[in-house]
Amino acid sequence: SIHFLISPLIRQIWRGAERLVAKSARESEMINAIDPRVACLLIPNGVDANIFRPTHLAPDDGPLKLLCVGRLIERKGQHHLIDAVKRLTDEGIDVRLDLVGTGDARAANEAQVVRLGLTDRIRFLGYIPRADIPSHYAAAHVFVLPSYNEGMSVALLEAMASGLAVVVTPAGGTPELVEDQINGFVFNWADVDRLTSLLRCLAQDRSLVKRMGQESRNRSAEFSWDRAALHYMELIQQLPSSLAPLANASLNAEAERKA
């Protein structure tokens, strides 16, 4: 695989770094599996709870509105989610799906939707400017992340802060964010049977959707960009004096990008 080929280069880069940061415990485990001699710090991603907050524009009755935000690439698993929507539709369950993002699997995903006769139920929204993203979380009931692997999904954090129930795979930082049956459900990659069953459960129990959404909001409070920035500032203070100005400039540039 490509990882086997580039692992020597990755190890060389890591060993040349002053500090190495992982976003989740599983990412740290992956790094140590590749090179046990590398010391890795854990600094989770964050979310701005003032921008992403419960608004709940979607009505409690009517179709269950699903949202997936992420690149349209094979490992993100949107094709599995599309299959689940087809199964629910065939059962007579009213469900809608919005896919936000672009990627090289879009054409295949769009062809799949046409082939399955789901053009009136699934929308491809493409790229959405950051300023407009919160309104899409507000218009949904459930966030679905059917991904094969992740570091720590910022989109998942945004969905949680927006008060959505979440249905996710156990990828990357998911264990730190999602407790199965509390603020959402966890299913294995490509298990369309299980994904369909979980979405059916939520479609038939809107009170459960609400309870899970509130738990998501509560859990997201533990992950803020302010807390992440504080950890990075503490890290910068530990760097050699010659590197600190460069690290500070990089951190400031990232803060401005997220603003």
C-alpha cells in the first residue's frame, strides 16, 4: 500500500520535528504503531459554540432530514449512506439527505442516486462557504459520518455543537466525541444493514433524536478552539526560542482563517 511505501519518509519527518501533535487517541496510536520511538502530544480539535449552536429550523414532523458534510471521496462512505436512504425509502420511511462537499467521487455518487431513483430525496449541495454552513446544520435532524477513517472530524464537532443526533463509524476521534446510544449511534464501516436500522430507529422516534441532540451539545462543550489554542500556546512556550516566533505566526494565521 501507499502507506507502506511512504512510511520511511514519514518516520524521518516525525523524528526531525521538535514536537508531534495528534488530534485523537487513535491517531496517536497510529503514529506509535508506525514508529514507537516518537513521543506524541494529544491536542483535540475544537468548535466555536457561539457560531455552531442549536437553532433547529427543521420541523419535528415530516421527513427525517439527514446531513453529511465532507469530501465526496470513496473512504468517506457517502455511497453507503445513499444505499441506506434507498432502503428506508423502499420501506415507506420519509427521509431526505443533503450532501455538502466536493470530491472525485461526486460523479459516481450522483450516478448512484439517479440509478436508485432518489433524485427527489438526495441533494448534492457542493461547496458551501464557511459562513453559510451553520444554517445547514440547523436545517437537519441527524448528522451522518460513514467514514472509513478520520483524525478528529471538525464537521462532527460542528454538528454536535449544533445540537444534532449523530450516526458515525468508530473512526479516529469518534470515541472521544460519541457515546453509542447516548448522543448518537455507532456502526461499522460499510455495514449498510446496521446504518439503515439506526436511521429507521431515529425516523420513528423523534424524541430520541432530540435527547441525543442535547447530549451532543453538552459533550461539544468540552472541545473549544480556545482550549485547543491554550494547549498550543503552552506547547510553543516549550519550543526553542528560535522556533517560537515562527510557531506563533502559524498559530495566529490559523486563528484568522477560522475567524
